[in-house]
Amino acid sequence: MHLETARLILYPMSASQLRQAMRDLPGVVQSFGAHMEPPRFWEAWKRRKVYRAKRAWIEHSPGAWLLTTSWLIVRKSDRMLMGEAGFKGPPSEYDAVEIGYGINEAHRGQGIMTEAVGALCDFAFMQKKHKAALITAFTKPANIASHRVLEKNGFARVSAGGGLWKWTKHKEEAP
């Protein structure tokens, strides 16, 4: 299972791949036929924390694993890992999910994350069993690049507080 856009392929990691990625992310990336630049230490530390949480969500809601895992964002043209994105847990009782994402600094400003976030939002809204009717995101006020990604994908800023801005996107109902 994967998602495709014009320039990208998004691969979801299974629970076992998340476990492996905690110690060997390049090996997991290679299992998808892709390659990556070496991760920096702080990125690896932060990534392990995120993967541990995602594995717990998958164990708690195995049927919703595609809405709880990390998706690797790979550029089609050269099979380079650009970044990751995903939802921070299964849909809530209000059918809401929170999206998070990150991209390698060298690949920013090319519309890659806008494209990937759009694909993941479309995917979440299409789910039937573990449906999402609302997607939220939180950004720091100074993170202009993330603001643009969200705005281009139809998110609206709805509040600010605690040093963060909250953004929402509602599922459009069919006419």
C-alpha cells in the first residue's frame, strides 16, 4: 500500500518497520527501494520518540494503523527520501486527527510537503471505518513555511495560544 502524487510516493511504515527504524532508518528506507542522506543525531533521537509513540497507537488501534503510522515521502525521480508525515493517533471520538510533518532542510521550498500533506488529507477523508471528518495542525507563529503548506491545502487558522497556532480543515461533504 502506498500513495502517489505527481512527484512523490508516500510509503506507510508497519509496526515492525517503525521498530526497525528506531535503530536503522536507512535500512527501512532501502526496503522501499529508496535512499536517504545520513540523519543527524538530534533528528534520530526525536524520530525514535515519535516512532515509539506511533507503535503504541498501532498496538492500541491496529485497524487504524494507516492513520497512526509515519509515511515516508520519497521523490519518484531519484528515489530520495524527502521527509515524513503522518497523523498523531487514530481519529478521536469527534472523527478528528492531527497531522504532523517534517522535511529535510535541503528539500524545503519546492512544494514537496504541500503535495504530501494534500495526499494524506485526501487519504484520511476517504477512510470509511476509521473516518476523519476534521484534520488539525499546530504550528509555531514564526513557521511561515508550515503556514503556507496548510493554507495551500485549505486549512484555516482558527486560534492561537500557548505559543502555537491551531489550524483546521473540514471534510467537504458531497453535494
